[in-house]
Amino acid sequence: MQPQSLLVVLNPISGDDIDKEETEMLIKAFCDQAGIGLAVYKTTPDLAADQRTIRSYVTGQKPDAVVAVGGDGTVSLVANLLIGSPVPMGILPMGSGNGLSKDLGIPQTLEEALAVVAEFNVRDIDTLNVNGTPCVHIGDIGFNALIVDRFTHDEGRGITTYAWNTVKEYTDYQPKHYRVETDGGDFAGEAFMVAFTNANAFGSNTTINPGGVVDDGRFEVCIIRSFPKLEGVGILYRLLTGEIDQSMHYQIIQCTRAAIHNPDRELMQIDGEPLPPTERVEINIRPGSLRVVVP
């Protein structure tokens, strides 16, 4: 059944060379033609203010869905406000990565993604609680978190900037020691990175968890163990082709709860946002806690 009213949360600075004014006009035109009521909120640099305003609108106006228009950060903002709520989230991917939307099969063009929102097929997916912070897609500790941090502070945007930071940091990066304890198995040793997710791939189209299912009540801890520097190209190839699980340097643990011990206090990121490092990371699954509009 088609939604009657939508709140669109639009990030005016996400993505590469995307005209947000034109995007807003196209969304309004689509909703007008479909007879869907529409309110638009544009995000600001003040995250707390954005959260208060969106939460107040959802509580007061009760839209049928809140639609995130932007990249992974905008999706994370909206998702975090809707976890545990009956109100579903729609996604119109307009960012540099768009990781969750790709994993859910949401089209990457505005017109097709709008059609998905209008069809209003809702799916309940799992989310993670990571030291009290929600994670709706992928979090990790180690090399990728370092690159996310560098990317966040870089003036450039897009996949080119992300790739440049990866190449720049790779040569001197040293794997760190971690201990992982879960209800599905353990790990202790040096690792290039330790990821936790119930999804599949980063927005860069590198697949860290080929068999991940977003609504099976479990998540995966995905470990790329220490490997010789010269094997980096092979690791990247397997990530890009969805075959990382065939690498001898990869280990996966399926579980419902986990604790990661990070004695070197390596950087951590969740859904594309860097977080302060901590020596212990506790992760728990929240089954079916987020409603999402999907194809």
C-alpha cells in the first residue's frame, strides 16, 4: 500500500557533484504526482539539533516513513532515531558509498529508489548495539577504521579520496593484537582488521561478509588476520570479488554477542563514522529492530 505521508531527511552536502536542489525538486514532483504528503528537513552540522527536530516531527506528525536522502551518515542518523519504532525508514542513496542501500538491493538511481518507497514493501532487519551505540550496517577496528578517520578529515570526497588514503596508509600500517570472545567461537592474535556486521559489503563495494543475512538474528565477526604486505593485492581482489571467505588469512565467527579486546586502542568506526578508541568493545544483536522500505 502506498504511503500517505513522508518526512524526507536530506543531507545538502553528501555525494559527489549531486545537485541537491534538483534532487529536492524531483522528490517533490514525484510525491505531488503520486498524491503523497511530503515534508523536507535538511540536515545541519549540529547533529543533536537534527536529532531533536526529526524526533519531534515523527512524534507529532506521525509520517508513514522517514526517508534518508544522502549517504551512510544520513542513513545512520535516521536509522538510529527509528530503531525500535514502528515507523519504517526509506533510503534514497545520494552519498559516496551507500553501503546499506546496496546490501538491501535498493536501486542507486533516484527515480528507481523513489518507486521503491512508493511501493512501500517493509522488511524488519537486525541492528547491533556496540558499546551502547547503534550499528545498522558495518563497524570495524583496525585498518579500515583508520582510513574512515582519514577520509572524514580530508577535504576531498568520493571513492577517489577514499582510495588515495588507503594507498597512502597501507605501506606503513602494522597489524595489532586482538582477542575476540563470542558465543560462537573465539580468536586471539594479530589482525589487519576486525569487522562486525550482519550485512555484506562496504560502500566501496568490498565484501567483508559474503554470507551475511540482515534478518537472521545473528551477526558475524569478520577477521582479516595479519598477512605479508605483498599479498595485499590478492586480499583486495578477494574483497572486490566477494571471495574473501576463500582466503587463508580470513576468519569468520557467527554469533549473537561478542566482546573484542583492543589493548592497543586502535581506531574504531561504525557505519562510516569514526569513534574514540576503547580497550573493550561489546556487541549484541537486536533482532528485527529496524523497519526498512525495500524492493
